Amino acid sequence: MSGSQTSAPPPPEECPTGLQSFAVQLRRMTGEFNRIVQEFAQAHGLHHTDMLALIAILDGGGPDTPMTPGRLRKQLNLTSGAMTACLDRLERAGHIRRVRASDDRRVVHLEYEDRAKGLAREYFRPLAHSTDTTRERFTAEELRVVIRFLTELNHELALLRGRTD
């Protein structure tokens, strides 16, 4: 052994940027998000699947690719019957509306109702505030790295599930 004064790197489980650290922090964050979403669902008589559908409809595919029942069914990996039941519940509860596409009346777009969007915005305002407070602790460059990491992780997770949208 040489007389080198350099210390060995910490074991992988103790490395602050190691896989274990990421896994723990991502699980904790996911757990907290899930608890908040579940509380909203319970307060509004919604199923877990309903919440997943609302989130997907809200996030959509961008202005050029509105959410359709078929895309949503594929994204949530539901049967046609389960998807129809979910959309019926959400429509009856006033959370969404089905709108026929103007260029092709056979195509149905799913839109989040403004009133329901406002209800969700009000409920999740403390989460938005916490997120913004946390963001303020980072530089713009650090946030770009975080967003890049999350974007890449979401892409890898979609590939893992066999989904590329």
C-alpha cells in the first residue's frame, strides 16, 4: 500500500449522487405526490384511475395533439370498457367534456373543464407554492440540469414501459 493521502470514494450506498440516493429521493417524492393526489381524489369521490386520466388530459400532448379516448386508453393501459367507464364518471362529475373535432366529427377530444381545472388549481396551490419556493433555491443553470434529468428519466421510463409518446 502506498502512502497516498487521497481517500477512497464513499461506498455506492453513501454517495450523494449514486443510484441509491436517487432511488430513495425519487421514492420519497413520488410517495408524497401520491398522498396529495389521493387526498384530492378522496375529497372529490374520484378513483385512482380517474386521477391518472385527469393528469394525462391536463398534460395532454400539446396544442397540436389533443388527448383522445384512444390515446388515453393506451397511455393508461386500460380496456375500452374501463376507459369508457372512467370517462363517463369524469364527465358526470363535471371534470371533463368530450368534444368532436371540427375537421373530423368521428374524432373525440377530451377537454378538462375550466371549473374543474380551477378546483384542482385551488387544491394544489400549496404544492405549487412549495415547488416554487424550492425552485427559488437554485440557479437557472441548476434548474436546467434538473429539468434535463427529469426529462431523460421520464423518457427512459416510457421506453421501459414500451411507450414512446
